[in-house]
Amino acid sequence: MSSVLTVRGGVPLAGRLEVRGAKNLVPKAMVAALLGSEPSYLRNVPEIKDVDVVTNLLKLHGVDVAKEPETGDLRLDPVNAKTASTADIDAHAGDSRIPILFCGPLIHSIGEAFIPDLGGCKIGDRPIDFHLDVLRQFGAVVEKRHAGIHISAPKGLKGAKLSLPYPSVGATEQVLLTAVRAEGNTELRGAATEPEIIDLIAVLQKMGALITVQTDRTIRIEGVSELSGYTHRALPDRIEAASWASAALVTRGDIYVKGAKQTDMMTFLNTYKKVGGAFDISDDGIRFYHPGGKLSPLVLETDVHPGFMTDWQQPLVVALTQAEGVSIVHETVYENRFGFTDALVRMGANIQVHRECLGSGQCRFGQRNFLHSAVISGPAQLSGTEIDIPDLRGGFSHLIAALAATGTSTVTGIDIINRGYERFTQKLEALGADFDITSR
Ligand code: EPZ
């Protein structure tokens, strides 16, 4: 059975909600527990599908994962870790990309890993070449198998001098989770430094890892033979916070996001203000609201941290369809992240996508036939329509477009949104949205 959302647009979203642990940290911290010689405790864990997928994969590998009913906190005990059957792993991996991060911890823990072909949002090719390259440099043997890859390290994993061609978040996590228990020291140049990366380093440091982050994107790790467990409260989800901020702007509403953390959202907050949004920062969250008047167009380029995050652009593009004038968004992190604009155009938005790098400089996708720049002219009246959610962040942007549109929209495929937005229908209800959920 799948759920269908019938949304009656035009109602400003107003009220309070809470964002909890970041979808792009919590599953990685769960995998890190495999590296410990004793149980770990993870707090501020959201009820999202990505956490369920990793919970099942860890249990498959003999890790005892217990959830505290009241708080949702997790106790992860890796002491009985074991190999799992490739068929079971494949069946449980779902459309998550996290399985690739099991490599290092499983090789340290049980000597081998099988990683099924990965899923994840269709926002580009999503290769894993950086991951496999660094694993081989640690001494791992990578074998292509049917429906996945088998990885082992007959001679153990040894520290290496590594450099990433692009500051990949996943590849940086791959190095961190492998190097901490490798023999000897590892140097990683060109590392990602997103807040979720720093939070994962905090988790590993609590386990006894020795990790230094330098000013030039170089991370140094001194391998240790044993790591303890950790107790950690995951950092809040800055992507979800920014998504609701854009929802407030698009629906001319007023949303208090408990848990939103200013220091993780500085670039977003500057952009939000330039578009015409307003925010009040307090100790335990941020109030985002439309102060009235017109929204302003802008020229935006996504980038790695501390630039404007690629996952922030989809919901903000919906706000730009309401700005008075022409905006330009140059997406430099993923090559195919404007597919979601098709549905917005069907709703009445005026958006053209282009192959050129419409930004301050050439990015990796220039002259390679990728439609990775968008020109948005506003304001455009959005009208309700039939929508099938394409991916997580594009899906959320469709939802807020439907909430702002005149008329009714029928939204299918909303289960994808459960991957990264905890209890989002309850949150919509709390914000006064006018919608029904039916099962098909
Ligand atoms: C993480 O994906 C996040 N996902 C993404 O969030 C986020 O958009 C992305 O980082 C960038 O911040 C999770 O953490 C689960 P990358 P990841 O490796 O690690 C290329 C969301 O909606 N690349 O930094 O997969 C890649 O193709 C998701 O929450 C290679 O070429 O991202 C892309 O162009 C979407 N080879 C660029 O690097 C590789 O081996 C950035 O990818 C790996 C990556």
C-alpha cells in the first residue's frame, strides 16, 4: 500500500516543530560503533528510514541494536559482530548509500565486507571510485562480485598518504572509518569538512581515535589498535531546518524550528536574508518567517562546506519562483540535481535549465552536457497538480510548492520523504497545512 497526499494549497505554514539528529551523521555514527570493543550509545536519533536500514544491516552483522522506547536513543553492542550473507545484505540495503561505509569497520572487525550495488537519490551518477581507490591504498583487496563488491585485507589495513580529487563527504568518512584502526598513520588531503564530518570525528575521538583537522583540508589520523565505545548526542539536521525555513518563505508563513543551530547554517542564513526572509535566533532554535513585502532574486552557487550546501538549493528554488525578477542557481556538487524543476514548471513556475556553468567559475560539469544551471523568473503563480516525488530533497520542494499553490495537488511517492524528514506529516499538521492522507 502506498500513501497519497491531497494538498489544498494557499495556507501559510505557522507554528513550531523540532529537528533532531542529522540524517547525514546518525547512520555513520551507528556504523562507527562497529569499530569499538564495547557498546556505544547514540542520542538525538530521528525516526527516519535511513536509520532503520542501518539498524537492520548492523543486526544482520551480529551487532545488538537496542532502541530506548521513550527517547529513541540507541545502544549498539558490536561484541558479537559476524559476517552476513550477501543475499541478506542485498535485501536489507534498500536504496541507502550507507553500506559503502561498512567496508573499513567490517574489515577491522571480521576481516571482510560485501557491499551491494548502491541506491540513493537519482541526482547524478553517484560513483564510488574515490571510496574504492582509498580502500586499495589502505591495502584492501576489492573484487567485483554479482550485485556488489567483496572487500578483504589479507595483510591487514595500513595507514596511507591519500588525496581526494574532490572533497567528497562519503569518501572522507570512508577514510576516517578505515584509518582510525589501521596500522600506522594516515594523511588525507582534499578532505570534506562539513559539520557532519566534524561530528563523526568527535564520535571517533570519544572512542579513542587520534584525528587532527588542519586548516588546508588535510586530516591526519594516527591508527590505534583498539577503540572503546562512545556516548554521543548527534548534531541537529541543518538540511531539514533549512527545508522548513524555505517552506515558511514559500507559504508566507512563520515557523519556529527547535534544534536549528546557527553555526551550522551561517551561509544559508545570509542567503535567506538576501532573498527577503527573516529569522530570529534563540538559544534552542531559530524562528524563520516571511516578513511581508516582495522576495528578491539572487545569483547562487552551491559548493562544499562552508559554501551554500547542495541539499539546501531545491526548497530554496521554490522560494525563488516567487521572487520579483530573475535568479540563477549554479549547482556544482551534483551533475543532475534540477530534475525536480519539471514538476514546478508544470505548476506554473518559469524555470529554464542550462548546460553552461552560470556562476563565478567553471565547475566539474562545464561543457559536459549536464543541465546543472537554472534560471528562475518570478513571481510565478503556482497551481496545484499531480506530483510523483522523484527524490528526497526534490520531493520536499514539490511538497512546499503544493502547499503554496492555489488549488489542490495530489502527491504520490511520499514514502521517499520519510527517508530524511522525521514525522513530516505530523509536522505539517502542527503547522496548519490543509491536507489529507489516503492509502492506495
Ligand atoms: C553526502 O553524499 C550526503 N549524503 C548528501 O546528502 C550530500 O548532498 C553530499 O554528501 C554532499 O554534501 C549522505 O551523507 C548520506 P559526496 P555523498 O561523496 O557522500 C562525487 C541528502 O539528500 N563523487 O560528497 O554521496 C559525487 O558524484 C543527500 O541528504 C565521486 O565522483 O556525496 C558528487 O558529484 C543527497 N566519486 C560529489 O563527489 C566518489 O567516489 C559529492 O559527492 C564519491 C563522490
